[in-house]
Amino acid sequence: MTDLRQKADANRAAFARIVAACLPFADAATTELPLSRLLRLSLFQVSVGMTTVLLTGTLNRVMIVELNVPAVLVATMVALPFLFAPFRALIGHRSDTHRSHLGWRRGPYIWFGSLLQFGGLAIMPFALLILGGLGTGQEWIGLVAAMVAFLLVGAGIHTVQTAGLALANDLAPEHARPRVVALLYVMLLVGMLISGILMGLILADFQELKLISVVQGAAVLAIVLNMIALWKQEAQDLVLTSPSKPRQPFQESWAGFVAGGRSGRLLVATGLGAAAFSMQDVLLEPYGGQILGLSVGQTTGLTALWSIGTLVGLAWSARRLNRGAEPHRLAGHGLLLGVLAFAAIICAGPFASAPLFCAGVTLIGLGGGLFSVGTLTSAMALARDGRSGIALGAWGAVQATAVGLAILTGGAIRDLVSALSTTGLLGPAMSQPFTAYGVVYHLEIGLLFAALVAIGPLARYAPAASQVPSNQRFGLADLPA
């Protein structure tokens, strides 16, 4: 009988190891936060990923190619959601110190953020059709409505994601929090991958009615996913949210964070790298459509390639950091991969090589994943004395703000160079259709080298990486999108 029990215990242990190997984040589940509840909570990340793909992977291509909207207007609208990025740290701080008679801190922010996200997506397709001259009404009405829609969506996804990640940290035990938030970030990428493939298939044969169905279907699905994720997750705590409880001023928390010397250089490197990897967000799909002749479905599928590259970068980063790699050097390796990626994309146009273009898109995701993980891990090291929220919030705010500015700048430069090359002011050699895109991609390579210069001293003077593999699991704590 004893031998049978020992064999049964050994079999259960072996089965548990197999499950852990097949499900890398199975160890994120705890008694307090079971895996089923954790996966349900992660649905808000799927919602954010779906909306992100819709904005940056589908609508920008449709507006530029099918609706003939100037790229500078498209870039402006796609960049509008990032106007709320600098307020991510403030949103997190306010949800930390939220005063309510209902006893909930995170739930109200997720709920109202979901309403903003739903409202923006609901009116967006009609505004875009009017803007493109396919609806009833003046084009300026469509422009104003489209800008309002993008602003609402931006405010919604930033609020939902910031409060959702904070809720995940509240629910998970301290030892499991890094793995929990790592799982949430992976679910964000999975949401982008799945929605990118599905939207590409649906819009393979573009029609205005299909566009309306996709966008408004995404609006309904977003609020349903967010409400399922939030349902019965946060417990009421009337003491924690008491209106009489003192609230620490945001200015004091921020002043304590920026007092360190390394934090400023890290934020500069983060901003430059994020801008370098994101300036092409509004241009890759039009580049594939206009220069390489790819369809709407094929260009929307580029987001899936980017997601695959990012997931590989995440796994590679986790493996290297667990083996004692230095995070600043890891970020530098991501920047070098970005240089190779944009070189491949630049060469894809003159050679009319779609495979080379797809390889470059995948490398952008891989390099961007390594860079994001490296800089985030460095930001985590700065989170001391209870300043984790402000440190990681500042990292997310700088990254998202740089992304928004880069998207706007990339679209403006593309339109300006295109106009100059069309009139012949740049000479015969620069009058090719891919010239305007090539200028932007070369600028991104320059920004990547600038980010290498900024992060170099941090890697140089960082403590030597441990040569002994660490037993601590790698996790992405409080990672914004």
C-alpha cells in the first residue's frame, strides 16, 4: 500500500511538471487567485489588444488607401489616444488613493474606462466614412467626430489597462505578482494576434458595411470582455476607501522618484527607443499596400507577425534574465535587432520582396520586445521605498507618449517628403514612391542609435551580471501597453 501511494504521488508530481511545462504561466495561479479566475481577469488585456490592432493595424490602412485620407490626418488621429499616456501614472496614483463609500478602488476606473472605450468605437466607423466622402454630411463633421472617437478610445484603454493591472497586483500574493502581470501582458499580445488574424480575414474583401460591422462588433466585444474580467474580482474595503483617509499628494511621489540620477537617463533611453520602434506604426500597412501591392487582409496580418516576434522576444528575454543577463545590455541588443529590422524593410521596397518585408516586421516585434523588457526591468530596480507605482507609471507614460509623438511625426514626414518628391524638388533619384517611407525608416534607425548612446553608460556602469542562473521567475510587473 505504501508503494502504491508513493507511485501515485510520483505520478501526480510528474503530471504537475508536464502541465507547468506546457503552460509556462501555470505557476502564476495561487490559492488566493486560482488560474480560472486569473484567466478571466486577463480578458481586459485581450480587449485592449483588440482595440490597439483596430486603431493601428486596420483603420490607418483603410483611411489612407481605401478612403484616401491624407496620412498626416491619419497619423494625427491614431496619435490622439496617446494624449492620455502621460496621465497613466496619475491614474494609477488616483486609483491607489480612491475615496468611495462603495469600498472599491479599481472597479470604478475599469467601468468608466470601458464606457469610454465603447462609446468611441461605436461612433468611429460612421465618422470615418463621412470623412472619406462615403457618407452623408460635410467632411469636417466626419473629421471632428473621428477625432472625438479616437480620444474617447484612448482615454478608455489607458484607464482600463492601468486600473486593471493595479487590480491584478492587489489580488495576487506578493511572490506571484511578477508572473501574474507577465501573464496579463502575454494575453495582450495574444489578443492582438488573434484579432489581427480575424480582422484581416473579414476585411480581405473590403466593403464599407464590413468596416462598420467590424468596428462596432469590437465595441460590443470590448465592453463584454471587460465586464466579465471585472465581475466579482475586487472585494469591498470601506476602510481603505474611506473619504476621511488622508491621500498622499502626487507631486511628492514624483519628486521622490526623479531625485535619482539614473532614472532620468533611463527615461530618455526609453523614450528614444519607443519612438524608434513606433514611428512606423501608421506607415507599415500603407507601405505594404502601395509599394508591395498587399491587400487589406494581408497588411492587417502584419500585426500578427509583429505579435509573434514580440512573444518570441518576451520568451528570450525571460530566459536570459533568469540566467543573470544585465537588463540594460538586453535592451541594447533589442535596439541592434531594430536596426536590422528597418534595414530589411527599406530594402524590401526596391527589391519588391514581400518576404523580406515580413521578416523585417517580425524583427521589429522581436527587438521591441527585448528593449521593452530590458528597460522595464531597469525601472523595476528603481522602484524602492514603496515607489513602485510611480516608477513603473513613469516608464509607461514616457513610452506611450513617445509612441504617440513618433506616430504623428512619422505621418507628417511621409506626407512632406512625398509632396516634395512628386514635384521633383528632390531630384530624379528621390522621385520613387518608396522615398517618403524610406526617409522615415532611416530616421528610425538614427533614433535607435541615439537610444544606444543614452543607455550605454547605464550598461557600462551596471553591476556585473551574475553567471549563476537565478531561481527567481522573470515577470513583467505593471507593464503598460
